[in-house]
Amino acid sequence: MSGPSSGLEALARSRRFCVTSEVVPPRSGSPGPVDRQARELVGYADAANVTDNPTASAHMSPVAGAGIVARAGLEPTVQLTVRDRNRLALAGDLLGAWALGARNVLCLTGDPLTVGDEPEASFVGDIGVLELVSLASTLRSEGRLPSGAEIADPPRYFVGVSDTPLLEHYDASRLEVKLDAGAHFVMTQIAYSVDRLAAWADEVRSRGVFERATVIVGVAPLRSARQAHYVNDHLPGVHVPGDLLEALEDAGPEAEGLGIAQCVGVVEAVQKIAGISGVHVMGLGRVEVVRQVIEGAGLLPRPPAASA
């Protein structure tokens, strides 16, 4: 791999623990909500994912969102799904997001259309995630598109993929294939069980994954038993331990504080797992709890962007 092209990549290469979060563009044409989320994360996160039509529902473009996040002083990671675009549109968005300040890209399939508000929309899928990874990595390494067309001043993205380590019947070879396609970093689905996460880490460590890629673990504080049951039942690969569900039910109005404390504990434990490079803290709609988790886990101050 060539030299670092982003602050997140430089931080990961320096072997300092990374902290990322996310910004969700609104179902609106106003830049205000994106700007507010980004500014609340400045100084707390090293980079922020800008989501792409989450829950298969129309939101502001992640390319536009990335530009707003960059303008607010936070490094954007643009999320791009193959669900909604063909290869021409994906290439155009890679070029456009880079021009607006995105320096990292997370390549995704996208949530199923059946969970959104336009279930009759067409799944594009002109290329798959592996081809999108290859597209972004080839732009970086060779300055050209898969067609062979050369690109002037090509993007040099830090290229990422997702993984679901606690999925039943997990197959580590699928992650290895993504790395073979050219991915540089991995962001996992939300983890609540540290023991199960550590067992997964042992498995992929033996395969050399941690030497090949930066691995960032997804975490998210729960604010109620109801929310815990929802993510446990509806998010693939998310397992909320039974004792945590019971504790949240017993906590009543104190459940949010319990959820934040539990998430802080997960972050602290993740830092002790050899090979893990960082955490991706998701607020499930609330930026203030992201800040509380980062503060509570002692992850401040963050390295200045200029020295990352």
C-alpha cells in the first residue's frame, strides 16, 4: 500500500487507537442537521461515516453530506452502496466525494429494499461490493477505472468494508475475499458481547487479518430495554446478552445511564483485544451519547488531525 491518504489511515498506521462515529444525512435539503452532527463530533471522532440512504429510505446524498462534514472540520468517510447505483454512478460519486473532502470510503451492499418506504424500488446491483472495492482501490493504486480509462488527479481513498463477526455460522473466508479485492480497513457490526468478539478475534488473527487490515469494532449504547430487544431481533449479527436485557428492563428510567456504562465497558475491553485498531461509536440517532461514551472510555483528547 502507498503512503497514507487520510488522517484515519495515518492514525491507524501509527498504531494509535482510532475512534470513529457517524453522521446521518436528513430527509431534507437543509445542510443544517449534517453540520450540527459533525460539529458535535469534532474533537471526539477521528472521522465520521456519512450514511447512504439508511434503512433503504431516501436521505440527502452521502456525497453532499461528506462535503458538509468536511467543511465543519471533521474527516468524512463516505458510505456507498451498490444497491442504488450502477458502476458509472459509483465512479462519479467516488470522484465527487473526494473533491468535496472525503478521504475514506466504506463499500456496502445496502439495507434490503423491503425494510424501506419504497419496497418496489429496483435493486441496481450492477456491480457487487467486491467490484466496488476493486474500483476504489484501482483508482488509488493505478489512477484508472476498471474500463482502463485514466483519471487525472485520481482519488486515493482509504478503502473499507463491513463485517458481521457475531453472525450465526460466521464464515471468515468472506472477509478475506474482501481484503483480497483491495480493502484496507474493516468496520464491524455492533458488538455487545466481548467474550464472543474476543473469540472471533482469535479466529481472524490466526488467518492474518489484523496484519492485512485495520479493524474497527462497532459499538452502540442502548437506552432502553425496548431498543435492546429491537436491535437484538432486527439487526443481523447483533446479539444482546440476556443479562444485559434483564438489567435494562430492571433499570427503568435509569436504563440509558446503564446502557452508556455498559458501552464504555465494552470499549475498554475492546482496547485489550490484540489486533483491534479502534471503535466505531454509533449513537442510534443521538450524538450526545456518542460523546459520553468517548469521554467515559478515556479516549480524549484525540490526536490533532494535522499530526495523525
